[in-house]
Amino acid sequence: MSAEAIVNQTSGSAGLANQILPVDPFRSLYVHFGMLLGVDDFQTLDAYHRGKMWYHNAWLHGEGVVWGLDVVLPHIDDPESDEIEFSGEIKVSAGLAMDGVGRELLLEHAACLNLAAWYAANQDDVELQQVIEIDEESGDIIFDAHVTLEFQACLSRQVPALSESCDASSTSTAYSRVVETVKVILRPGEYQSPHNTDYYRLNLLFGLAQPREDEDGAILESDADVLAAKAEILAADENDKAALCQKWFTHFAVLDGITLKPDTTIGTTQFASFPQHTPAKVLLANLKGLRLHKQDDEWQLIAGDVDPFVRPYLLPTSAIQNLLCGAIHPDAEIGESTPDAPSGDAGGPRIDAESVTMQGTELIKMKVVGSPLMKASADAKGITVSAFDTRDGWVSCDIKQVTYDTSDNSLHVELRDAPAGVLVRLIVKGTGETPILGRNRIPLAGGVDSPAGTAYQGNDFIYMFKTRSGS
């Protein structure tokens, strides 16, 4: 595409364009005595070892930055000015990364790109035009972009070689080395990361993903199984948590591994059994709000921010080994526990009594804290409303519908008619046959100040209020 820019390409003379080095991780050379070896034999030998390493890297490590590769918008030091003045370049420091097909990407020296020159060369590109905004007052050009690292192979070191043709006795030269280098590429627009579902169950178990829902708002059965396992771990005695965690970790790792497959969109190329296909770029940073101002017929960079935190990152095994000592079992998800919940609580949702309000004469609203609710459990079977009448005593109120608003984690109880009395008693069940459940399948633990609930036995939330002033 025309809106690309090769910021740096290290040593190597003639480019191989998009040609990739031979990769064949499951076919090796079988040598026997007296065998004549030719070019194809040595290529097979080379492709086997290269393929084995890349295949291992791709499936067992994945893509990410290993070290370095910082992306900055350098400033010009001017002690006499308080304003930030950009040099107009994008700079990427030296570093190492690994792409999705297991290739090591080494940038040996810092690489720079003049952003104004890049824009002048690519301003008519359709993809760039789609993300550009023009400030009508100043005429400034404003856009986002992203920087990626990509594998590049180059031929090097020419040596004399015999001509392949038999009709001439002349000699020629040929390249004798392949240099693995990189391209640093600037593309318009923020990088849109594809939704990654690899090891989704394990991510859900450790609170790194949210449960998925079907069209009716019900949690998918596969995700509900994970939440049930997590609830079992959290409710277990401290001495049993580690063993349970290991059991369910292995269980869901097996299921996640079964669903993993190579990228089948690439057909029968040499990377057909790899998790990704080429060119397999590695994201280094998003560049946000790049602003080019035209002065004296030249574009100047006057604003912009770098976001390197979108990049994938690879940690060495020794670092992971040490970090694992920090926790031996998954904790409840962030936002799923109430700060004031008593010790030993299984993590069921709770209702804030101070949030209970009567809107109009037929709608009761309340705020859920901690774990979000499982929609299917939030219905009239889990709630009772009654009103006290001075003549007839307690009278049950007919509930028209119960709804749960996920946007603000609130529960709405709509009555068919206004309560018959001034004093209203609301009970939201955490016990009995039809308790309200959290997404983690743990029953309602009651109010914020209620005692600890277990994974199987919660507490009812009971609240009384007056609909209007009166005795």
C-alpha cells in the first residue's frame, strides 16, 4: 500500500521482496553413504531446523516485544522557550520482538521517519484520507496512525558461481547469504486488534475476560461452567483452594487447547500449520492526534501522543516463574467483591439499601454492588413486595415484571398497581428455591452489611420503607 513507509532496513543488498525463507518443520534430510547432494538437499536441511524453531516459537510463545523498541516523538531542546517543539520525526529505538509465525525481529539500530515527508508522499492515499480531519480555522491536518514491525529477508555477499546453462562456459556471481532484518512501518489509523478467543476459558477463570451472552442475554453454557468452577474454588476451604485451582486449570486448558487451530485462511502454504500467516506484523504503538501545521509551504508536526501500551509483550520464563509465586489461586474479578463484605464471603452480589427508591407509585429501583447479576435469575420468583394496610394488615403486591439494567447494575421491580398501604416491605431472595444469582452463580448475599454468604446459601435482602408520609 502506498501509505507505508520503510523506516529502517539493516544490512543486505538485493531485497527478496515478499519471498520467505524455506520452512519445513516436519521433513528433514536423510543422508546415506555415496549420496550426491544438491541445492535442494541443503535447502531441505536449512528449512527443517529453521521451521522447527519458528514453529516452536509461534505456538508456545506467540507474538510480542521482547526488549526495547520504544516509540517516541522527539522534542527539540530550546532552553529559551517554554513551548514543546517537535523535531518532526518518529523514532523507534533498537530492540527485539517475535512475530506470530515465530520469527525473531531484531532492529539493531534506532530508526527514524520524517512525518512531514511521509505525509507529503502519501497524502492522496485512500486509507489515509479516511482518517484525516482538517481544522477549518487553521488548516491543520489531524490524524491517528500506528507503527508495526515486520520481518524482512535480504540477500547478501555475492560470490562467483557457475552458470546453470550448459551452452556457455562463462561464470557469474550469486548471493551466498540471507540476512534476516526488519521493516518498521507507519500506517494510517489506530491499530484495530482482532478479538482473540485463544484460551478464553482460562482467561475467564482468572478474571481476565467477561462471560459471553447469547441473543437472549443468557450466559453461554461453556462460560457458565467456568463461573461455576470459579465459585467452587472461591467457596472452598483455604487448604483445598490450590488443589481445586489445579484441577480446573487443567480441565479448562484441555478444552481451550482442543479449540485451537491453525489459521486456515492461508491455504496450503509453508505456514499452513502455523497459528498465523505472513506478513505477521507486530504492533509497537498507536500514534494519537498527530497534528501537522503548514508553514512556509512545509508541514510541521506540532502535536501528537504515543501509546505503546497496546503492544503485545513477551516475558522470559524466569520472570513468569517468579511472578507466579505471588498467587496460587484466582481471586474474584475486580468489581465482583464488595469492600465491606465480611471475611469468608463467597462473593455473591449485594444490594445497597441506601439506593432503594420508589419512583412514582409502581416502580422500585435498587443498586446492585459486587458481582453483576445473572439476568435469567432476576425475575419475580426471586422477589416479594408487600404493603401494610391498617385495616387489612399485610397485602401482597402483584409484580408486573423485574428487569436488570447491566449499564448501571441496577434492579427494577415494576408493580401492577400502587401498594395498598404506606409501609412497604421488599424482600430480594438469596435463599430458598429461586434466589437471585450473580454471574458467578453465587446467590445474593443480602445487603452491604449482611453476614457472609456461601457459594450455595446466600442471605435475603430485606428492606422496609414508606411510600408517602403517614403513620
